[in-house]
Amino acid sequence: MISVRRLTARRLTALAVLGAALSGCAGAPDTAGGSAPARTAGSGRATAAVPEPVAAGAAPNLAPGPGGVTPVFERAAAAPDRAEKTVALTFDADMTADQGSRAAGGERFDNPALIASLRRLKVPSTIFMTGRWAEEYPDQAKAIGNDPLFEVANHSYSHHAFTPSCYGLPTIAEGNMKADVDRAFTAFRRAGARNVVPYFRFPGGCYDEQALRAIAPAGVTAVQWDVVSGDAFAKDSDAVAEQVLAGVKPGSLVVLHCTRSAAPVTERAIAGIVPELRRRGYRMVKVSELMRSAQQAAKPPAGAGP
């Protein structure tokens, strides 16, 4: 479903489970997630300029909603007679703007073993990367962003919240929101990443009408999720795998993490998730393919009436 509806209580509960990891490695959350507005679906391709280095039309993008608001994509639900068992595994590479000293002290915000496992298992994936992460690990950002198995999406530069009261994250001012998104794209470009798509994931998953309007000039689609992996600070990889497998439906978007210190068992969880999804007949795809399939499914079959 291409949806921008109001967050339900169920969704807020799921976000609370995820909050610790999305607050990153800034520590455990101390508040519940931010408020969300009523949301309106968009369809088709964005008319705004796609951020560099993406060529226009290289990846599907949703058109702005009413009044130019940023569109939101959270699951691709095709018509039952045309449903395909696809799922997008997405990985947030979190690092906040002020965590350089922790990285210098030895804390690892990357996860090369996870990326190696995704390559070995041949899992197309979308990596939502912060600009600060790309600056800390430019060689990895370049390698990921030039591997056709992956696409790099924007998770902000600073990993600061775009709404108040978002799991204890520092809050970015409205006037700086678009600049923060742009700065992340610049960091990807400077690292040499090429497979960059015009998708944006709000830190903590927290957004409201004001945030959607503030980043609209960036020409991105906000990408959420419908399956929370529970890999945030998890110690039991089997429990993470079970949670993902229990929640996946055709067209699902799964949120996981590519941050070793905050999600240490994700690689082991993937080793269980991927074979079982394939056994169940699922095909893993990037967000761009999932979005393209959703757009195609939304079109009436050839020869159908108006």
C-alpha cells in the first residue's frame, strides 16, 4: 500500500520497540515517539529534481501529496489477484553528528560482516545511511554505493529528530531540515557512492506535517516500514529472526540495522531469515523495485475500463 495515513496505536507500539536503535547509539530512549499527522497518498513520479548523484528517472519516486507535501511509502500491497511475494530488507546505518569521539575511542558503528553476508547470500538491499556514517566510513560507503546488489538511501546527516520527543534524540530546527537531508546526499557523493536513490528515512521514524513540508524541496520519498525486526540491542538472533518472519507479508518493508554496537546480532539473524523467506517463496528486493511494483500494481490491467 502506498499510504500516508495516521499512525495507529499499534504502529506507535512497534516504533517504541525500535526506538533504542534508532536513537542510535546516543543511548537508550527516554521518551515515546513523535506525533504524526493525517497523511495523504501520492502516486506516480516526483516532479521535483532528484538529489545528486541520482539521474532523473533512475529510481521510482512518488509524486508530492496535496500542497506539495513529501509522500510516504511504508508497504507495497498489490491487488490480491496480482500479488507477488516480495519483501524489502532495509538496513539503517546510524551514526549521529556528535559521535566522532566514540568512534575514535573504538566504538564500531559499521558492520562489514553483515554486508559480507548479504553479498554471500545475494540479498538485494537498501541501506539507509546517515551522512555522518558515510564520512566516518567513506571506503565502506563507496563500496556499498557501487555494488549493484545495494542502493544507498538517505537517513539524514545528523540523525537528529525531525519532531519533538522522538526517543530522546536531539531535535533539528525546522529551518535546517532540508539542509540536513542535502548534506547527507553530499556526503554520499564525496565518498564516491553512485547507487544513491531519492529516498529518506526519518531518524526514529518520527515525522509530522511540518517535517514533511520542510523536506519537500529535497524531492525525496519518505520510506517507513511495516515490520520491526527488534534487532536493536538484541542478544538473541533467533528471536530477531522469529519476529521478522512472523511479521512479513507480501510487499513488506523490514527495518533492521547496520550498526555493530547497537545491533550486534543482525548478521546472525539474517542467516536464519533469508533462507526461510526463500523457502516460503519470497523474493527479496530493494525498495526501488518494491516501489516500482506497487506503482505498476496500482495501474488498471490492460483493457480494463475507466
